[in-house]
Amino acid sequence: RIQAYVKAGSEDALSSAVIGHPEEFMPLAGICQTLALSNQLLSFLVLIAWVKVLKYLSLIGFFRLLIRVLERCAAELMVFAALLLVLFFAFAVPFFVALGVTDGDFV
């Protein structure tokens, strides 16, 4: 986010005197990519923070069962995701071989 603030500060079209003026163009495309990347990083960090909270909740007796169920489900979901990836790849390769030369959408 600091990089987005630096980019916005270096743009003359995004200065406080110009921003919000209806007749001025505001080039926000350069900042949006940086903010999207920081948003993805922040969502990953929040996921890690929830994992830590679940770790400390396992100290309480009735949460321990919930944590075990979530661990087993996560392991089985990883196996399912791997099988689904293989299945999608198995369909993608024949479509690319069959239609890649004739149709530009498959290139």
C-alpha cells in the first residue's frame, strides 16, 4: 500500500487540488494493480492469522474436536483438489490438441 501511496503522490493528476474534479482525467490504472496485489497479500495474512487463532482455541476441550474435524477435512479436500486438477488437465490437453490449430481461442 505504501507503494500505491508513493505512485499516487508522484502523479500530478492525482493531487489533492485536482482529484474529484469532473473535467480532469484521473489515471487510476497504475495504482489499481498495486492495490490488488496488496489486497491479495492481506487476505493471505488474514488466513494465516485465523489458523493461529484455531491453534490456540485447541487448548479448550470442546474446540479440540472441531480442530480435529477441520484437519481431517482439509486433508481430504487437498486430495480432492489434486484429483480435480488431474481431471481438468486430462480434458484440457485433448481439447488443445484437437482444437488448438483450428480455433484461436484455444491457443
